[in-house]
Amino acid sequence: MKTFKNTNASIYADAVQVLPGGVSRNTIFHKPHPHYVTGAKGCIVTDIDGVERIDFANNMASLIHGHAYPKIVDAVTKQLRKGTAYTLATEIEVRYAEHLCSRSPGFEKIRFVNSGTEAVMSMIKTARAFTGKPKIARAEGSYNGSYDYVEVSQVSDPDNWGDIAKPNRIPLAYGTPQGVLDDVIIYPFNDLERTIHLLDEDAENIACVLIDPIPHRVGLFEASHEFVEGIYAWTQKNNALLVFDEVITYRTNYGGTQENYKIKPDITALGKMIGGGFPVGAFAGRHDVMKVMDPNESPLLLPHSGTFSANPITMTAGFEAMKDFDKNAVLSLNKLTSKAVAQINEAILEADVPMSISGSGSMFRLHPRKHTPSSYRKAYQWPEEKAVMMKLLDHLFYKGNIIMVNTGTCMFSTVMTQKEVDHLSQSLLNAFISIKPDLDVVWNKYHEKHLKPDLEKN
């Protein structure tokens, strides 16, 4: 019988023999090797070498109450003894649906799926079925999951992104069919005039306009009221739907980021935290739109099922998580995050480094810029900048014992306190001071190559 090895390095040596690159998801890869967990509790994760780290990533924003939250553990353990999945419905699915629909006025009906990607995919298919039109519009640089149509121009760069007035349609994966590219309109986030012009060019074919109201990969800044309301008005006029991706952003308010706007999206995709730490997705919206999946309808416009959709383990965990993420919890977590941002801004000033912060609610992102960028193209990080940001994250990971999302982003959980905030801000101050020469060099290069020419043009 094989004796398993017990160090991060030795496990990785085995992993590369059976997993591509030694991992099942690239986001957890960390040179020279991933770090393997032996346990986690609250906001502390312990790896197999015995190192404890404070987790500000929370599995890419999916753990709103941190790790091993007692109420979730107890409820799921009780359900495990009753079974994990059936070819029958469960009451918990209904009760959880009632709860989520009560949080957001636009949620008249909801369907559960198994991931954020699946939620966005199903939302788009619903929009197509309802409108009878094939095309979608999405923001340049936005991440909306691993689905061909929402991967278009997810990572476009200066070499291929084209004119801002008509961004190119760039495939993410090699071999993406041309037909996929043809059915996606790429718009510049928060640029209403250019976006409306692009939508008008193909209005008769657009089923929906997809907006992530605080897109992480674009730069983690909010969609303006003018932009959201202008796009909504366009969809109303042109028999299209406005659909929101709130897989990450639903955490910002009790009823999601959509609470901030006068209008309500026609459909919203959810995921991450609503699973209570288990795989989940959901999409919710207008009754007449969601009706395309109703098995009582004839013809049935969108047959929709999923083996593990609304399984009682996820429904139980999610319901417990969201009941405890009530209005007071949301306000408290947002307040703590605001304190963290204020302290980090103080650290930036003290270290005198070219850094800035964007974000909202209980999440924020660091940028190697003196001023917070306001668009995808302005937030785009050049290779030298990515390298110095990786140096910053490595300093935090190995010397500060801090886990952040690899874009330099923090997603707070309710189990965090001022103690963790103080540790984060002090660790960032130490990291800023340590890599200040590198930050200054890349800022000066960026300014000379990109900002100065733009200023001279204007």
C-alpha cells in the first residue's frame, strides 16, 4: 500500500502525474507549487506544512461566513444522514427560494443550478428563449464564467482589443468557433454613448445586455446610474432584456448591488456565497421571462434540468448562510471593510507608493496606479505591473501569512474582526516598503509609455 507524503512539495510532485499542471483549477496554482490544506476554521487556513494564514480570498468570495461555520456544519450534518440528492423535490428548496425572492423585488421566480457559470449560461439561454433572438452584449474584460459566449474578450489586450468605439471580439480558448464570436457584441463598461451606438448597430438580434454591476476583472468599480439606466431604457425600447451577473456582487447589499439602482434587471445570476460553501448557482427574475422553463407550458421553450440542481445539501447550507447574512450583518461587514480600505490608504501614503484602491461593500482591489482607474483599458496591467503585483502577493503570502485573490483583491467574511484588519494593513505597509523600488519603476514606465502620450494628445 502506498504511503502518502506530507509536504506541499511532495504532494505536488504526485499531483503533476495525474492532474494537468498539478491542479484542477488554475486560480489556486502558486509557484513553485500549490499549498495543500489540512484544515480551516473561521478566517484561518492551515496548510500541510503547518503554516496558518488569514484568508481574505474566501474561496473566491464564496464563503461569506468563513470556514466551517458552525450553523452550516450542524445543519448539513443533519441533512447528510437523510440523503444528499434524490429524484424527488425537497421542501428546503422551496423555503430557500422564498427567502432569496424576499430579498430582491425583481426576483419573482428563481431556478437553482450548480455554479455561477451555469447560472449565467442558463440566464442567457432564458433570454434567448424569451426574445427569440440569438445575440448577447457583454463588457470588455469582464469575467462572467466559463461559457464560450461570455469568454469573448475576457482577456483582450492592447495588441488585439482594437478601437474603443468598436472593440474586437477576441476568443479566450483556442478553437472557439467563429459563430460564437459573431453572436457577441463587446461594449466598453460605463461608456454609455459608445455602448448604445454598438447596440443600435445590431438591435434586432440582441437578446440581452449582460452587466456585472461591479466587475472584478474590469477593475472592481461600480456601474454608474447613468450607464445602467441608459442600458435598461435601450433594452425596453428594443425587445431585449437587461441581465445582471451578481454572482460575486450580491454580497454588497442585503438585496445585491441592484439595490443601488432605480431599475430592476429582468434576470439576475447568483452563485458563490449563496451556497454556504457548497457548489451553487441560481438565476431569478420576472415571472413572464422565467416561464419559458415551466414544464406546464406548451410549447416548452427551454427544457431545463440538472442532476444536482437544488440538492438538499447545498440548499440547507445556503439557507443557513443567507439567513445569517441579514441586514445588520451586511452593514457590519461593509463597515469593517471600509475601515480596512481607510487603513490601507494610510499605508499607501506612509510608504509613498503608487497604489490605489477600488471596490464596494465587502470587497476591494489594489491597483499599481497613483489614481484609481475607471475603465478596463485604464486598469489593464502590463507585464511589468503584473510581475510587481505578484511580488506583492508573494510577500503577503509568505511573510504576512495572508491569502488574497491573485488580482490583489480581498473578499471579507463576517468572522473577521479589527484584529485581522490591523494585520492586513500592517502587512501591506511592510510589503509596500519592501517593494517600493519596483513599484516606482513600473509606475514611471507606465506613466512615460501610456499616460504621458495620452495627456499630450489631449
